[in-house]
Amino acid sequence: MSRRESQPRGVLVLAAVEMWERFSFYGMVALLVLFLIRPEDGPWPPGPGQGFTEADAAALFGSYSALILAAPLIGGWIGDRLTGPRRALVFGGVLIAVGHFVMLAASPAIFWVGLLVIAAGTGLLKPNISTVLGGLYSEGDTRRDGGFAMFYFGINAGAFTAPIICGWIANTYSWHAAFSVAGFGMLAGLLVYVFGRHRLGDVGMKAPTPASVVERRKALVVLVAGVAILAIVFTAVIAVAGFTATAVSAVVALSIIAIAVVAFRALLRRTGTGDIERRHMRAFLLLFISTVIYFALSSQAGSTITEFTQTWIDRDVAGFTIPTSWLLSLNPVLVVMLAPISAWLWLRLGDRAPSTPTKIALSLVGVGLSFLVIAIPGFRSQNGLMSSSLWILAAFLVLTSAELLIVPIALSATTELAPPGLTGQMLGLWYLAAALGGAVGGQFARFVVDLGYGGYFLSAGAIVIVVGCIFLLVRPRWTALLSPIR
């Protein structure tokens, strides 16, 4: 195999599409919490915000992140059973672009509608683009982890540039101008797909397991019933607690837990009854739990860490104040630097690489350590002291190393563990784990009020490190469950 043919040609196309999708996503997310905590009478630029407290903004950010990550569960089903993954990812890209432009409306209510449209579009695109990527490889192909690492490189290339460009536009012009630029990013991604789709061959063009008419009707009934139940629960909670960030975020978190339980039961009924299928589902359950724990901390880069950076990190360099959104580009730029090394390393090691359970357990220890690093300036802030931005750099360096040990590896493992025809739904379930982690992290972020930044970062980091060590202890059993694919 030549160096040029070391990866399928379609990998670069999908990585480029994902890069622009992540540009649109992170361009908005880098500003969302800052927009939420901005006073309602904030001057131009960038103009007024929503006036939320830091605790409420963190909880709402966690809820939105959860919705973004929960939506792929439905999007995966649509790609697997109705449209085929390729059509689903295109529809998703269109919805994402539309959602960003809807956010340009001055009405706060329409702004939130735009966020929901983006969530729906992301739900269609995310699992299905990964399904197409997984379809480029045969079972047992040792290039798979390297290909997903390249794909993850594209994700973070977009995530790096978006906060810088959109953050500069927001600070120079307005919030809404920055949100519109994020929308044009998704349009660029759609153009990349149009001109490069021939490199994908016929992978993902057809639904792997088309739904029958009866199944479609049943799915519609379940969807309507689910929406009705959520509406009743939401209305009841709002009637008791009022329309508050606490109530909304609590409903989202509880709903995602319920959806996860139902989705797991439904998936178990559809999988085979053989020994291998049962072992693989138990292996995926451990992957699900570890993903929840990882994202409970890492998702707070856009909430508690952003809020902490905005107030307590010295961002002045030679008389220029670095926008907070720019510092959030540290994570993706570090991934851009480290992902090629990671891809090369797994390809080079081949069968000698650490097992999937080992990588994931170490990622939990790593994300916990990143919070211990930022706990040091956190305690300084409790004494009214500012800290150097180097602390944020150090924290993100550790966080990024942990990220590369779980996200691309978990995506790759999920595509291998999935029963035939259910890859999109399994990927959707994995994203649901990330969603649950975001929702849980948003709720835990409220402890900052009682513990202070230092106490909160220290406690959260220490707990997750202990959990990571437990996963290291059970890795032999986990590795056995993954057999024969790992």
C-alpha cells in the first residue's frame, strides 16, 4: 500500500465538511455564554445580551449542549431507516445554516428557535457523517483509528478558527453579525460536499435497514407521544417552579436520562441474541458511562471555564486585551497540533497500541487533572487575585491530551460495536451519552456558588480521577467484552 493510499480518499472530503460544520458550531458556542451573561443594556459593540447570572448561564449552556448532542439519536435513526446517511447529513447541514440565519432576528424568542433548529440539524449531520466515514473501512481495518483521528483533525481546525473570527466580528460589530458568519461557514461545508461527494462512491447512499410502512407509522406515534409527554412535564415544572433557567435545565437533564433508558432498551431488543452481540452491548454500556463522565467536565470549557477566564484571567498582552473567545481556541489548536501525531502513532503501533479501554480510562484521569490545574488560579480568585493566561494554556493542554484518548477512539469503537444496519443509531446513542454529560455538568456547575472556583474545580477533578482509576482496574474485563474486534 502506497503512502498516498494509506487512507481512503473520501476521508479528506468528510473531514473538510466536518471542519466547516464545527466552524459554524463553535463560532456560535464560543460566544453563547458571553452573550447570556452580558447585561441587557450592554453598549455597542457587541450590544445588549440576555442578562443571566453566571450560574444560570452555565446551566443553560449545559442544556443547549445536551440538546445538540442528544438530537443525533433521532438523526441516526433517520439515516439508518429512512433517507440513508448521505441524504441525512445534507439535510442536517441545510438546517444548521438556516438556524444561524434565524438567530439574526432581534426577538429573544426567535433567537432560541434558531438554536433549536441548529440542534435539529446537528442531530441529522453528526451521526450520519461518522456512519459514512466508518463505511469507508472494512471490518478489522487497522487504518480505522487513524482515519477517525484525521476526521477529528478537521473538527478542530474549524473549532480553532471559529472563535477567533467570530469573536473578532462580535467585538468589532455585533453578536448577530458573528452568528451570521457562523451560518456561512455551514454553507461552505455544503459546497465542499457537493464538489467532493464523488470520492465517497456509493457509501451511505441507501438506508442500511429501511423501515417498513408499519415501522414508520409506529415511529410517528412514538414521536408524537414523546413530544406530548415532554410538553406535559415541562408545563408542570414551569407551573410549579416558574420559567427559570433552573427549571428548564432540570427538565432537559431528566428528559435526556429518560430518553437514554428508553433508547438502550429499544436497541437491546433489536440486537442479536448471540454471545458476541451481548458482550458488545455490555462493552458499549461501559463506553457510554465513561463518555458521560468525561463530558460532564470537558463540556464546561464553554461555561464555567469561560466565565472564570472572563473575570479572573489576565488577558492583557502588550496593551491588547485578548477576547475570551480567542482563548477558547486553545483546545482546538492543540488538537490540530497533536491529532496528526496521534493518528501516526496508532497507525505505527498497529496491534501493539494500547487497548481501547486503556485509552478511555486514561482520558478520564486526564480530564480530571486538567481541572486540578485550573483549580490553582481558581483558589487565587477566591482571594481576589488575577492569574496568568498560562494557567488556561496548561489546563487545555492536559484536557486536549485526554480528549484525543476518548473522542476519536470512542467514535471508532462505536462503529465497530454496532450491529449490522444500526451504526447510525449506535452513534446517536453515543452522542446521547455526551449530551447527558453536558446536562449533568451544567447542573454541577451550580456548586461554584457554594464552593468557589477553586473548591469546585478541585472537587470535580479529584472525583473524576478516582473514577478513571476504577476504569483502569476493570479494563481486562472490558477488553474481553470487546473481543474479537479489539
